[in-house]
Amino acid sequence: MDLVSLLITWLITAVSLFAISYLPIGVEIDGFNKALLSAAVFGLLNAFVRPILQILALPLTVVTFGLFSIILNAIIFGLAAYLVTGFRLRYGFWSALLGAILLAFVRSLIYQFLKI
């Protein structure tokens, strides 16, 4: 992945996080600069922590026919919120779960709109 693609992905994730924070699901981000920082932390967690969690959760993922991967997304989302000051989950796990699902949805909409 080249640097331009990485920067585009980071920016799209930040815009998506910032947009999600305006929905009444309990995801709160203090400003766009916090969304940029949250997107960077989210990307790093996806790169380094998610593979370890996927290996550890493989039996549950197989038993649930892949649905447990949604829970893994919520865990990564919650970890990012825990690590970044100014990124909060008002309703805890439920905000993380809804936020992770909506993040994937909003990101895919932006990618479809931009045709990337």
C-alpha cells in the first residue's frame, strides 16, 4: 500500500468517525482533530492487535460462522476509544458495537461515492 492510499484511508476513516459522532448512538468525538487521531489509533490497532485477537477468537468465529468478527470489530473500536482522550463511548459496549457497524457502513458509502 503506498503512502497516498494510506492517507486517503486515514482521512476517510476520520471523516466517517466524525460523522458517526453526530448520530445518537453514544459515540462522542470532541472535534475533527480527535477524529484524525482516533482514525490513526484505530488503524494501528487493526494492523497490530486485530490479527492476535483473530487467532485467539478463531474457534468462536468458526462456531458462529464468522459473526464473532463483528464483536472483534467492536473490541477494536472500544480500545481506540479507551486510548484516545476526547473519543468516548457513552453506552459502553453497545456504543462500540453500533459504532463499529456504522463505521464499516459509512466508510463503504464514502468509498462507493468516491469510486476508490
